[in-house]
Amino acid sequence: MNLPAKPKGLQPAQPTKMAELLNYQEGTIVSRELLKKPSGNVTLFAIDEGEGLSEHTSPYDALVQLLEGKAEITVDGEVHTVGEGEIMLLPAGQPHALKAIESFKMMLTMIRS
């Protein structure tokens, strides 16, 4: 019997404050996958001040939503400052990087189809 994938670490049908699902750790990046399906995934990140993700590309569109803090997001060479409550689309195939101007938490939604 094939059952649908369940969200990892979440109680079904229960309101949850996303920013409380993971904590910062000094000098590092913490991630927690909430949902993974063939069509995409949802991952939370807590990135300490000064840390970041180096430039890379993805074959899929990704949507970044900042839950708290402030990040510098570079897409195809253009630098953007993104703050709490803001979202940004990272287009498939375009190089992008993230750096914590101050510690920040984000939800990353990757769409594969």
C-alpha cells in the first residue's frame, strides 16, 4: 500500500510557527526539511550572521520567504537586500547566493514541475 508522504516533524492539521521550528547555531547554517515530494520540497533554514550559501545554480525555480532577520541575496550578479516578511523568486538556471547581513530564518520552497 502506497501512502502519501507526510511532512517531516510536523503534526498534521496543527498550526505551527515556522520560525520556532529551528534555532540558530553560532557560526553555521541549520536546516530542517518540512516536506519532500517528487514535485518539490519545503525546507527551513536558520543562518547565523555572516554565514551564507555560496553561488550555485538550480534547475528548478525556488521561492525564498524570510521569516526574520535580513539577508543579502545575489541573483545573476545583482545584489538584493531582503528582510523579514519579504519573498524573492530565484529563477531556475540563474546563479544565486545568500549571505546573512544579520541572522535570518527563511523558508525555501523548491518547485520541480
